[in-house]
Amino acid sequence: MRISFDLDEVLFVDPEKYETERSLPFPLNRLFPERLRKGTIQLIHDLQHEGFEVWVYTSSFRTDTYIRALFRNYGIKFDKIINGFRHMKEVQGKKPQPLPNKMPGFYHISLHIDDEDSIIENGKLYGFRTLQVRGPDDQWAEKIKAEARKIHMLESAKR
């Protein structure tokens, strides 16, 4: 089962408003100024330990190399990264009608974690599962793990 995470306001947060993981040491903190929401490292490791594929699916145009390098410094390795460039090439392609900026179903992602209302609404319209994470929440990681386990059970029962 695949789970994907948006970056901005989900995994990358403002340290003025959220508790965050430790910042990277100098000079890495200058190369990678983003701060991870507290609990991100343990959450990703827990999900991978439980056998889930963990992806990034962001509409940002940060490069795959940049995202991998940033997270590698925290000991995290994602299974796949979909950024704005890749989405435009693979999902939108030459289709004349504009598609939403995220289409997890195209990549057979079982659960996408995002903060944006529009992505949650698009999930309902286009038939992909989402979980909204907004604002500071001490239980955010537990909510994600619980939803991932629930969906995994549902998908396993269909087989």
C-alpha cells in the first residue's frame, strides 16, 4: 500500500507556529532551510516498518534531488517523489482539459495526506482517498497511522 505526503504545511512547517524536529547543523541548515513538523521522522519510519511504501506528492517544483537530499539528512528515504514537474509531464501531459495539481489515483496511491481543502474535495470528485492535516496537532501522526491501517484492512479484504 502506498501513502503519499504533501510537503508544504504538512511535513514542512513554520517553526513560529509548530513544534519542529531539530534543525540541521550548519551549513546544512542554510542549504535546507525547511523545518520538519515534529514527529515526521518517527512517523515515516513507523509506516515503512509496517510495510507501507511512503511517497512525496507535492505540487512544488523542488527537484527530486533536493527533496531526497534534505530528507536523507534526517535519515528518511522515500520510495518515490512526485513533484510539480513530474506531475505536469506524466499526469497532465498534453491533455487539453486542466487536471487537479495532484492525482494520487494515477500512481495507485491508497492514501494522500494534504492540508489543502481543494485536494480533499478533488479526492471526492476523482475517487482518491485523502486525509487532511491542518494546523498544530499533537495527534497528527497517530491519526495518519490509524487511517493507513484502516485503508490497508479495507484493501486487503477486497483481495
